[in-house]
Amino acid sequence: MSGDETVSDPPAFPGRRWLLPSAVAHEFDANADAGPRGPRHRRTARDWIVDFTCFFVAVLVGLVGADAVTNNPHVPEGIAVLDQWIGALACAAVWLRRRWPVGLALATVPVGIISDTAGGACMIALFTLAVHRPFRYVAWVGGINIALIPVYFWLRPDPELSYLVAVVIFVLMTAALVGWGLVVRAKRQLWLSFRDRARQAENEASLRAEQAQRLAREAIAREMHDVLAHRLTLLSVHAGALEFRPDAPREEVARAAGVIRESAHEALQDLREIIGVLRAAEPDDTGRPQPTLAALDVLVAESREAGMKVTLDSRVTDAAGVPASIGRTAYRIAQEGLTNARKHAPGTEVTVTVTGAPGEGLEVSVSNPPSEGEVPHVPGSGQGLIGLTERATLAGGHLHHGPHDDGGFRVRAWLPWG
């Protein structure tokens, strides 16, 4: 019986599965399927060894009991033979202990009272119940067994021990047997809890990895949109102007072609930088410096050179003192606002307003009145404003966009500063 339910460490590899009890091995088997009546556990080699050991122990104890009954002059021969037959059936029933542990334990309660030969089988049945079923079953059946011990020795006094000593010894033996089974069950449950925690940790790690990948993809999408949309919009607008005005003066055509060439060159350069960052194991500072709030004048000048009417109202006295991450976010917001105005309200005057101070935050606003003429269609997905909202939120601020009272459009963001 000692080999039945004593538990060793989990297998380090599938080839040692036979060392585990079937109930535990089934839980560690990723390919195990549960049937319509619950999981069916195929016996492992360990189970067969343990079952033979339990049967051997039951038979060995039964032989001792049968010999005692046979040599007892107070027991008639017919009763002794009946006792031995009952004990033999109880020993054979030990093979059913895994399938019906509760039923076997209940059946052996009266059998143990009337048959000395069945004593070993009763011990195995009670131990199996403690291992394979919750404590409430063990409490009821074990309690009944302990309560009947005084009755047993009252009906069959031990010739060598006093009544009280015999009762105390068997009560302690029964309690120890049940306790051993409960310890084995607790170790198995601990094993399974470790397995569940490991699976939960693996699932959580997988979810964290997926979330990190999703956030990385969103960051890449925002960066590519914010960097390239401005350049590509310039290309689209000036190429459209050349298409619709083939009779434009040579100077205007040359200027538009120059803007197209410069925008294409800048777009390619920005794209190379983004790809370089994605391929690098760690980000470095070998590329062009990232734009900050101090570069807003250059952005406005570039837009004016492209033919836009832009007014910059900057009330920040120390633009260089703005944190780099906040300044970069403010720059991207202004850049996207100018890009949208160029696409959806060409020819209007755009106002870029920047205010703020340390401790108060930084506010960026890009607004334009409604377009007076027909607006040429420029493809757009609407992802730019979504990306700006995400940028502002990640920076700890907020962004609002939409039409204002005069029919124009405004993008306004607040970012923390100091």
C-alpha cells in the first residue's frame, strides 16, 4: 500500500509519465480528452504495480485474520469458513477501488464487523477513499468506522489486549491511515495547483506578449502616418495642381515640381529612418534628431513654402524647456492639423496656437475656417486624428477635434508640462 499513493516529483519529460498516478498523469497530458461521463483515466504502469501491492497487502492481512479465526476455539467451523469466503470476496473487490471508492468503502464497513479476514481490504478501501475523494466523504465513512471499533471489540474481545487498549490502538491506526491518505491527496492537489498556476502564468505571458505586439504595431502605425502623411499630402496637392492647371506659368510649375521632389526625398528619408529603427536591436541616436516644439517654426515655414497661409501664435517663451516627449507630441499634433487643413480646406488661412507654462501644461490648437470653393478629393482614412488622440492620451493629456461655430475645423490638445 505504500507504493499506491506516495507522490514523487512531476516528470521532467513525457517518457516518465508511467511514474505518476493516472489521475495526475491525465492532468499533465495535453492530449487527454474527457468522455461524456467525465475524464477516464487509463492506468499507468505505476497504477498496476500499486494495485497489485494493495491486493497483496489485503490478502496478507486477510491470511493472518483467517488463521486467527480458524484457531479460535470459540468460533464454529462453519462461521470460520464463511468468514474466509467473505474476506476473499473483499480482497477481490480491492480491484474496484479506483472506479468506486465510495461504494467500496461503505460496503466494507459492515463486512469489517463480521469478518476478520476482510480487515486488510477494509484498510485499503478506507485509504483509497481518503486519497481519491473530498474530505466530506472521508469524514462520514471514517467516522462510521471509528464509531464501530468499540462495537467490534465488544462483539469480538481480543484475548491478549484489554478492551480499552484495543479500542484506542485501532482508533489511532484508523486515524493514521486516513491522515496518510489525506496527505497524499493534498500533495496531489498541490501538484495540480502548480500546473494550473503554470498554465495561467503562460497564458498571461502570452496575453502580455500579444498586447505588447499590438501596442508596438499601433505605435509604428502612428509614427508612419504622422511622418509620411505630411510629405505625401504635399505630393498629392501639388501633383493635383499640376494636373488641373497644365497652362500654369513655368515658374509655378517649377516651384511645384521642386516641392514634389523635396517632399518625396524627405518622405523616403523618413521611411528609411523608421525601417532602421524597426530593424535595430536597440534604438540609437545615429539618425536625424526627432522634432520638438522648437522645430515648429520650420514646419510652419515649410507649409508656407508649399503655398499654405499659416499664422503661428506661439506664447511659449522657452520652447527649448519643454520636455522632449511633450514637444514631439505637440509637433506631431500641429503637423497633422496642417496636413488635414491642406487636404480638406485648401486655400484657407490656418492658425496654429501654442500656449502654456511649466505647471500649467501645454495647449496646442490648429484651426481653419471653412473652404469657400470646391475641395478636390484627397484620399484619407481618418487614422491620423485617431493616432493623435492616442498620442495625447499616452502622454498624459487629451485631444479634441471637430467643427467649430463658424463652420471651420479645430484640433485642440492639452499636454502635461512640469
